[in-house]
Amino acid sequence: MIWWVSKARQLPEVVREAQPDVKYSTKEVAFWEKRAAEFTTDRDNVKLELDALNEYLQSLDDSMPTRQSSAERSEWFVVRLRSTG
């Protein structure tokens, strides 16, 4: 018998054995694609929340008076003491 005829007869057996592997691999790929989509959505939501918090923090920084140096505070206390005394 010619070798390729022998190999051709084995082909259905090889295909039958490979089908469960392909089926499992397809399910696994679908699972990981779904997980990747979920993580992308989660990341986008966290980024939106972070942007909102940074915007709020910036608005707080803009509304707060600037911090005075210790010399300015000391001067303020001296002026305050002189005006009351």
C-alpha cells in the first residue's frame, strides 16, 4: 500500500480526536475575550471617576485661599494684637 493512502485513512481519526480540543479552545477564547471586554469597561469607568475626582479637587484648590508663609502669619498676629491692645 502507498504511504499516503495509509495516512489518508487515518485522517478521520485524527480529526475526531482534535474536535474536543478545538471546541475547548474556542470556549476558552470566548471566555477570555469576554473578560478582556469587562476589564476594558471597568478601566474606562474608573478613569471617568478619577477624572471627576481630580476636577473636584482642582475646584477645591481654586476656591481655597493660598497658604500663608510663617512670616505672613506672624505679621498678621502682630497687627491683630496691636489693634486689640
